Amino acid sequence: MPVKGLVEKSWRLDASDIRAALGRARGASAAVLARRPDGGEPLRIEVTPMGGTNPIRVGVRYTIRGETIDDHLFLMGAAGGWFIACALSTLPGGCPRRGRAVHLPPTGRVFGCRKCMRLGYTSQRQPLAARIRAITGALARCEAHLASADPSRQCGAVRDARRIVRKLLAASSRRRVGRRQNTPD
Ligand SMILES: [Zn+2]
């Protein structure tokens, strides 16, 4: 599925922040800030414990674009710390993912995992653009060499073309491997 938005421009709600706020509030509601990595205005979330110890059901309330949303999330303790289930896990056939945080894109209404929200990182986009620029430059050099009368330069052009194809193949297999890994975030 193509990426629709950026993690950096989305609010990030951390499981550890919710856990800390609930600990301080001792059973009452507490406020947690969901922050935007790009430095955008944080979103204030009111969290309320709604029962359970592991998972803890947590009511969340926040106002986005003038609309107050009442929802709940599940917080889970594990050996590695606290995790939060994707909000879409509560739907029939829902998302099985859990991570350190859930994300809310500026155009969205509920927090979910990166996959469900179809969020990518700016850094995931930049290398592709940079690779395309590099390949375009290499192809231009290749074209110049092929146009030369010098056979050794022409052979060099073919070698360059092979190198470009090899790089593309390596990059595409890296991308496939990257997609297979289910990174909990
Ligand atoms: Zn999800």
C-alpha cells in the first residue's frame, strides 16, 4: 500500500507517556501530550483508566478540528516496557500490531499504527529521490560515452549501464526485505 502521510507530521502518542501519566494520577484522569516530530503544535489527550491491569483499557479524549473524540486504547506491559495496541485492533478482523506508540495524521481522527495510518518517514522518501537523481546522472554519462568514437569509452558505457542495473536490483531487494520486517512502531 502506498504511503499517504509522514510520521514526522503526525501526532505520536507514546505508551510510556500514558503509563507515566496514569501512574501519577492514581486512578483519575490525566493529560498526556501527543507530539509532532516536526515541531508542530502538540495535541492534548485526556487519558482515563477503564480497567484491567495487563492490558489496561485506557479511555482517550481529545479535540481535533473542533470535534471531540472519545475512544479507547489498550496498553500492555511486556519485558521490553510498555506497548500500545493499534486502535484498529478493536475492529472485527482488526490490526494485530502493537508498538511503542500510535500515530494520528493531521487529517485523521483516531490513533493507529504506522501501517494502518499508511505513514512513512521522510528519510524513506529521500533515498529514493537521491537514487533516481544518481541513476539519471549515470545514464547521461552513459549516453555521452556511447556517442563517442572511442570503442573503450563505448565499452565503459555498457559497464556503467550494468552497474546501474545491479544497483537498482540491490535497492529493490532491500526494499522487499524492509517490507517483510514487521517493525513494532
Ligand atoms: Zn494497525
